[in-house]
Amino acid sequence: MDRSWIRTSKPGDQIYTDGVNFIINFAVKNGRGREKLPCPCFKCHNLVHMRVDEILNHLSKWAFDKTYTNWIFHGEAKDRTSMGTVMGGAGSSRQDQTTYEGDRFEDMLRVVEDTFIENPEALQSLLNDNETPLYPGCTEYTKLGGIMDLFNVKASYGVTDAGFSSFLYLLQRMFPAKNVLPGSTYEAKKLLSAMSLPYEKIHACPNDCVLYYKERELLESCPVCNASRYKNKKKKGVPAKVLFYFPIISRFKRMYANPGDAEKLTWHANGRIKDGLLRHPADSPQWSFIDDKFPEFGKEERNLRLALSTDGMNPFGSLSSTYSTWPVILVTYNLSSSLCMKRKYMMLTMLISGPKQPGNDIDVYLEPLIDDLKILWDKGVEVYDAHRKENFNLKAMLFTTIQDYPAYGNLSGYTVKGGAECPLRENGFKGKWLSGSGKMAFYDHRCFLHSDHNYRMLKKAFNGKQNFESRPKIRTSEEVFEEVKDIQLTFRKKKQLKAS
């Protein structure tokens, strides 16, 4: 059908009415039984879902969105141009994997639609930038599309902000006069800020007692240790300690808004070799156990299984500094083995600032993340799958954690110090206290060898004694759980601390 009516006609014209009826019938046919569809009027911009009669009422009062000529929200496929096809030449194998962001404007609008409800001016500005040619007479790129594609190249190749500013300045001079390309990275970021993912700065007690979060948001001093929320009690400007939290729900929505990523997130169900061999967490007994115990969760192959990983790092790169910052990262095990550990798909969810490690008080900082994980497990969130072109209820679960042994103690509450620090052989393999170093050592593992092994009879090579002890019994996870299930564990500070 000729779609020129979108730009040339108006409500009341017969050609406009025929065009509206055609797209509504097309949308209903491809809607897979959905009761509500995106409204394509110029006020809703496909960000609001309505019944068909409500959409027809809107389109009779307000004009059809003139930028919406490819009906991707109503079941129509959209051709995408890869960087390798456009740029060609050497190195196209890497470029072929990247899709031009400028061609995904409608998909990205769907992801960030919630941010425009309270700020419609930002949406209008974004739509204007998407209609403004990059320079007079340019038909290939708009202002917004050009900047998004350039930023995609910047991110793919790790171009610095200074280098990108120089690049923009040079392109500005190369393009015809009156081009609208920003002249610096700052201007480009400001233009794209409405499309960016949000993050939260949550103030924390300097003694790691509480976060100023939810019911404690307005407090000015810690309710546990009475320490000031701010570095300067009088000025109340700079917080004593800050947690940077990157909400995971909006990031998962962004992943499913990319058709390529949405398809990859079902690899564990559709692309995995299922021959009984253990190549991926999806081949593990734990994965099958969860599917059997929670069949509703396992039935939806797009539901996410996540691994949480954390450890301390020195952000200043100086060995003489003891400053410790703790990033918390989520790994998505729905992806293939070659992708789930790639930097692109490892999601930074929070950054716990130093200068000291949080230790057992890390649970204080995990509170916002746990709240979101509870939402994703209990009731889920509605997400648009750009690959299947449908909405679905996304759920997620914490499948496992990845950390070294000290961090394992911080996250789980298990004691990793002392004479019996192995949870599976707690009572059968004891350590020895070394008074010189002030540490417990586990040095003689000959009890795990065969009873007639030569090493069991050696003395000099070990501790001066022979070892004929039997192998300690390894407890099952069920036995461990039975022992600890009734323990009431509280991480937070157990006594009042002096105000700092």
C-alpha cells in the first residue's frame, strides 16, 4: 500500500481513513491475540498501548505519527543495515556483528518509554532530532541517527572522549555548511542523554551500617552509629559514602529490545547441543532441578538465570594504596559459553566505593539489587521481545555466585576462618594454627590418597610424621542445609559504634 497518506493527508480525508483502517486490520492480524496495541497517533508515538476502539478514537482526533512509516510495532519486519555492509573493507567480520543504532530508533524508544511520561518535552526534542537532516539535502542520515551510529563506533573500538571530540570537529569541517553535527563529545552525550540508561547514587553510612534508602532516605545521620550522612555536617552537600546502583530491570529490557540479543538469550533452549555432556551451566543437574521444581519458570525459555560475582579492586592501580572498591557484576547464563563471559554481556549492577572493603556488611549494599531480583522472581516485569515482536512477562533468578573464598564468606555468611573452614568436610579435615604468621594452615592432604600410597609413609617431605588417616566423609548439600537451616543470621552491626 502507498503510505504517502501518512504525510499528505489529515483526519477526515477519505484516503486518511482508508489508510488508518488498513494499518489497524494489519495490526490486529499480526497482534497474536493481544487485546491492546501501540497507538500510532502523533501524541502517543507508539508508547501507549490501547484497545482498538481507543486507537481509532485517537486517530480520528489527532493525526497519524508522520515519522512512523515502517510499522514495526504492529507486526511489520524492518530491514537492518550492518556496519560491515555499509563500511566494507578489511575487518568487516567484526563490523558485521554490530547493527547501526540509528536504524533502531523505534525499538529504543520502546525501551525508554517510561522516562518520557513525566518529561514529554524530551521526547519531542528527540523526535525533532530524528527528523532533522544531518546537513541540508542529506537523505541518508538524520541528526540523531548520525550521532547514534558514531557513538556505536566509539564504543565498539574504545575511542576516548578526547579522540571522539577531535573526530567530531573534523567531520564538522568536512561536511557541507549548516550541518548539525555536534562539535564535542559533551554535546553529543547531552543530545543522547534521554536515551541513556539511568543509575542511582544512594548515600551510605561511612561505617557500612545502613543505606539511606527507602524509609531511611531523608535521614541525616545513621540510626545505628549516629555518624553524619555528610562529610561536613554543617554544609550537608558531599555525602560521606556513596553506592552507585545501575537498575537491572531497565537493562534487561534494553537487551530484549535488540533483536539479535533477544535471540541469543534463548540459546540455552534452541542452540545448545543436548547430548548429556557438561559444556554449559544449562547441562548441569542444578538447571534441570530448577526446571522440575519451578515448571512455570522453566517453561518460559526467555526467563533469565544469573550469576552474581564480586571482589575488591584498587581503582588507582597503585600497589602501595589499600583503597578497595567492590564492583558487583551479573552474568547471564542464558547466553552461549562464548558470550556469557564477554564484557559486552557482563552487567555491572553496583559499585561500592571505598576506601575499605564492606566485609560482612556487603548485605547492606546489596539491598537495592535484591529488591529488583525479588520483583523479577515473584511477579516479573512486562518486556518487549524485539526478535519475536511480542510482549512477555520476564522473570529471573539468581542461579549461582562467583567469588574467591573470602568473598564467599562475606556473601554466604559461612565462617571461612578457623580450624574447620571447609563446608563439605567441616568436621573431618582440621587445620593447624601457625603462631608465627597468625594464620590457620591446611597443609597435609595425604588423607585423600589411597591407603597404600607411598606418600603416606614419608616423614621428611611432610611434617615429620606418617599419615594413615582415612579420607574424610564429604557431606551432601542436603546434609549441610539440614545443619544450617534453623540458624538465624544477622549481618548488620550488632552494637552501637562511636560517631566518626
